[in-house]
Amino acid sequence: MAREHKRISRLGLPVTAVIAAGAFLIPVAAQAAPVAAQTGLVTARATPVAAQAAPVGEAGGGQDPVHALEQAAQPLRSTEPGGNRVDLRALGSMIGDAKVVGLGEATHGSHEFFTMKERVFRHLVKEKGFTTFALELGWPAGVQIDDYLQTGKGDARKIAKEALAGTPWDREEFVHLIEWMRDHNRRHPGRTVHFIGNDIAAPKLGDDFFGRVTDYVRRDHPESLPRVTELYTGLRPIDDVFAYLGKPLAERQKLAANAQEALKLINGQKGTDDEFELAVQNARSISQTATFLAFDFTDKAALPAAQRYRDQVMADNTVWWQRRTGEKVLVSAQNSHVGYVASDPALYPKTQGSYLRDALGGKYLPIGFTFDRGSFLSKDTAIGGDWKKFTVDAAGPGTNEHTLDRVRHRDYYLDIRRAPAAARAWLNVARPTRNIGTQYPYPLDDVAIARSFDVLIHLHDIREARMPKP
């Protein structure tokens, strides 16, 4: 596999970063200057650059926005799940009758972001009737986790390890979430919760998942099995997406066309029961993955189209689930995926959040995260490498986080739509903001928070997510 990684880098993919078990390839802008140099093998420390930022008072008509932000801020008692939830009542009012809530993260591997997601999800399950946790994770991996949640067959830790392997979500916090969801289903069999992955299937698309489709065809439409089997030949299975990308582009495009034809054939059977609908959705996931892998990743000009397609896939899968079940969904992904606009629109021309707004209108609500200081998980190489700890100091003057952290509450949230005018004006100006994904160091993005999110959660300090217990 190492040879395949090196080969792809030589072909021009150092501008891509690996998100294993989510969509394995996230285009990363080829930005030459990192925020700061690393200072150690395990921990890097960086201070945000503020040279391009205007003084705080220049935004919002010359007013210091802190007082206005404090008027809107709702203090958080804790970021840990469990215990008293009275501090989340205002958040429930902000969410209103939304059917899908996007909950972002400013890093991919911080304890407080992960635990806050579980805390919010628990609250929404108990108070707002939400039933589904959707993660920026491959659809097949989500199916594996949800099978456990519904049946109780297997061990939560083993299943989490298999489904989340290689990702920043392979951490104790997500094991805890899965265990809580299974316990909820055991106690409330008439009101079960679900886990779905809404993303491209990667870093692999296993034979067992293809089997979910072909087993259905064999059982219900055996006359179509030879053709479906033929169409999946050469594609089934994808054990390593990097090796698969070593195939010639024309071959990958042909295999993608075959996967699309298989989807059309299965969908044309016109069934109506749950088994049919799930078989079609599973075939759709195979087609989505093959289509994504058919982009020419050696052409930098194709990267925005690939990223746009990936965000559309995440939105389409979420909307399919919501409309099929009629249930409410919490979507967990990086800030740039849940927001209405990304921090780098040239590279991420249309986000999952934008697609969800197109499909659901006001029934979609995005929540963003910011933080002032602390540690997180990321990688220092674009292709391969291990998730490891990085640390940043307090945000510098001129950044969004510097001003947000001057609010008197240590941790808090606010409704951007209903904040005082001075706060809204300040939140509507783009400033340097941390938006850390799969590679670090990484330059700050200019983000206008009010253009991306309806609600914002700001945390003073974060720490890296915990390794799973043995």
C-alpha cells in the first residue's frame, strides 16, 4: 500500500488529504505557507496570523461587538453528556421545528467537540424527537454500526473499531456514543435511534457490502443476478481505494458507468417494501463511490467538482433517510460541510449544508463550532500518516476566536439570527478563523460566521480526543 500512496503523490495528489472511512479524499488547497512550523514530532504549537485582520472595532460600525455578543450568549454548564440539561433549553428553542440539524466541528479530533455532539444529540432525542445520528462516514460503515444498534448482536467496541478504523472518530468518545445509543434502544424498543454514515464508502468497499445488494437480487429477482454480477465485476470488492486509484482513468470511468447501470437495473424492479428500498440505497452507495473514484485527481481543476459531488452525496443520503423515515436527523461533519458556505468556496463550491437548505429550506439548521485554544488530532502529511496531537495557543488579535473568547462565559452558544444588530454585523464580516481538517499546519481561512451558520457554539479550551480503551 505504501507504494500506491507514493505513486498517487507523484501523479499529483499531494493536494488531497486522507479521511479514512469518511470520503477518503478531501481536496486540500495547495497553500505553500503553513500557519507555523512544527516544533516537535508529536506536538506542534502555532499562533494564528493576524496580519490581514482589521482591529475589532472597525467591524460593525466601529463598535466593539463583545457587549452585543454577551447579550445573545447562552452559557454552557458542561460539554460532557449526561446530567442536567437545563442549559440546553434555549438551544432547543433555536432549533425549533428543524428536521435536520448540522453540527460542525472546527477540528476533526477534539474531545469537547465529540462529547458536545453526544450531549446535544441526547437532548434532541429526549426533547425534540430526533432519532438519527448521521456522521461524515461511509454509508457501509454506518450500516454496520446501525445493525448493532438495532439487534445488539456483537460487541460495541469491536464494531466501532472495525467501522471507524483509521479515522479521527476511532476514539473513546464515539464508542461512548454508540454504547449510549444501544442502551437507549434496549430501554426504548418502540422508539429506537439510528446511526448512518452519509458519505462516500472509503477507505474500502468490501465484498460483504456488495453482497447486501446481490443477495437481495438473488432472492427477489434472480433473473437479474447474472447481469448485476457482470456489472460489478472488476469493481467488487474495493479493498484499498489507493490501489483502486492506480487503475487507468478510463477503466475507473467504465466501472463507474457499470455501477450506475446496476443501480438503474435494481431500481427498475419497482419494489415497495423496506428490503427493496435498502437494496436500492446500497446500490446507490456503490454507484456514488465508483463515480467519485472516477474523477481525475491528477487534474487540480477537477478537485472542486469532486468535492462538490462528495458534498452532494452526503446531502442526498441524509435527505433520502429523512424522507424515507420521516424522522429528525443530527448531521455531524466538519464546519465546512455543514455550513451554508465553505471556508474556501473556490475549492468547496457548494457544501452539504447548501444542498440540505435547497432540499429542506428552513427545516435545515447549521450549527458551527469555534474554539480559542487547545489540542486536537490531525496529520502532518497529506497522504497516509497517523492521527496525532497538535496544540495551539490562544487565538491572536484580529481572528474571530479572539473576540468570541472575550465574552464573559467560558463556553456558550448563541443564535446568530436573533443576536443584536451589532453582533450580527460583526459576525457577517470575514476574518481569519481556525478550520482544521486532516492536515496541519494549515493556513487560517477568512470566514464570515453569519454567512455559514444559524447558531454558533464557542468553547474556550479543547483537548485531543481519547484513544479507545482496550
